[in-house]
Amino acid sequence: MKDFLSSCTSGGCGSKLGPGELTEILSKLNVKSDPRLLVGFAGRDDAAVYQLDEERALVSTVDFFSPMVDDPFLFGNIAAANALSDVYAMGGQPVFALNLVCFPEKFDKKILGQMLAGGTAKALEADTVIAGGHSIYDHEPKYGLAVTGIINPKRILKNDSCQEGDVLILTKALGTGIIMSAFRDGESSPEAVKAATDSMQRLNRYAAEKMSAIALAGPNTRAGVLKSGMMPVHACTDITGFGLAVHASEMAGEKYTLLIDSSSLPVLEGAMSYAEAGYITSGGRRNRKFMEGKADASSLKGTFSEIVFDPQTSGGLLIAVSGEAAEELCEAIKRDNPAASIIGKVIGRKEKAVIFS
């Protein structure tokens, strides 16, 4: 399968357009307004939400990219997990998905079959129906899903709706972009690659279910610690191509600053050593440039700062939850995602949107 990976100039979420370029382009579009569109791209959120009635809304997203691994089935598995993640980050439940396929005409079609089988297997794990799709010939293989889900419009988790005093939980370890960059050059260890691919394959479904459970359980299950009717989880986003720093700045918005304890950040084994060896992605450099003046990473020693700008493929959820419920939620998530950690808190706005301490 050597040609499967070598045919691609980039792979995974590191191949996305940079956040600065994308913001400039999107800001110039003249789009139709609709009061039923509860979440659109104006807020740079994870998925669109369109209200059907008082109790139901559609949540819709699309994501695809070129391979970062040389196994087509594994690639399909990771690409599907990544696409499904946006629905989970909004607090929704995926219902069906459409395949998006770009495939070189010269490649053996068995490779295509393996890609699609990997995506289908992950959709089955997510209780999501593959309902069709679209394919074209291309110079590089690319794969992903357009996912449609259901969400209660009263329980949407936006990426920028955190509150002062919230505690931050990150559900997966960082460093997939750096490790897979070393893998492309044949310099990564089998153990590091397995840790990265295991993480990328893991659905954010399980962490999202814990979020929903703690929100729906109500304050009575926590001995009245929370105020009646209070939703303990206030905001959520998934960490993907823009890296932790950029996604954190989106969560901070204009009103808050995210104070992140770098010593608490979960990092995949091997990622630091590969960063020190110079395996920095172009996506990471774009993220760093975009965050100039928006993030204070001066306290991060050596190349550790590369970890927070590193583009993640199928990364974890960044959750803003009330302090009273944070430990309970983090411990629940750890049962399926052992790397889950409390990494910081939301404070009133300082000079920077994100401060790494």
C-alpha cells in the first residue's frame, strides 16, 4: 500500500486550509439569513444546526481529507470517526451519513473497497446509517462523510458559550499530527504510531454520552450542588486541524480567556521527541501564525509549544463545564478515554484569548 500514502502531499486534518485564510474568505460571502438556522458558519462552530420544531433540530456537518496512514481500512475508520465528531461536539446524535470519495483511476479498486469498509465499520459503531454518497476521480485518494444528526434545540453545545469559572476538560491526548509527520519519514516507532491511530479511531461518542448523562441527570443526583435547572456543560468543541490553541481561542470568544495548565495537558508518547527532531507540520505553522497576538505560550519550554499548535486528526473534545460537575464528568469520561484530563479554566478577559501557564 506504499502508493496509497506516498501519492498524497499532506494528510488528515493537517491538510485543511489555515484558519486565517478561511476566515477572510468566509467573511466576504453574502449568504441568505434564516431564523431557523440556529448555528451557521458565522460563529465558526463545529456543525450547522437547523430547527425543525420546538423539540427537534437537524445538526449537519461534512469532513474529508487525504490519508495519513498506509492502511486503507484504517484510513476509512479514522476519517469516519473524525467526521462524526462534529455532531457529538454539538451535543447531537448522528443519524445517517453520505460517503465522500476522491480516488485515483490508476489505483486498484480493492483499495477503495477497503476505505469504504473502514468508514462503514465506524459508522456501525456509531449506530449511524451510511445512506449513499458521491465519488470522483482525483490524483490523490480522499475520504470522509457528510453527517446528519438530531439535536434538541434547547440543548445545543456551541463552541463559544462557556462561562466564567468553567473548568476545561480535554478528552484525548495531543500530538497526532507530529507523530504521523514522523511516520511519513519512517522515523516513528510502532508504539507511537499505534497510540496515535488508536486515539484517532476512537469515537467521541463515548465522551459525548457522558456529557449528556451529567446534563440530563439534574442537580438532585449531585446533592443539590448545582442550581435547579442549571446545565452544567456550557460549551464544547472538538480539537482538529486548527490545534488546541486555535480551538481554545474560538471557545474564549470576545468575553473570556482560557487559562490552560500546560503540565496537565495529555500528550501522546513520542510526540515531544519527534517535535524536538523537527517533525512540525505546515498546518501547525499556519496555526501558530494565526495565533500571533491571540495566545501567550511564552511559558512553554522548548518545543512543547508545538504540541498546542499541532493539527489533530479526530482529536478529543474540549469541554467547558461548571466547576461543581467537572471532577465527576472527567472521571466518567476516563472510563472510555483514559487520557481525559482537567486542563484549565475560563476566566474574565485578559489581553490574550488563551494563556498557557
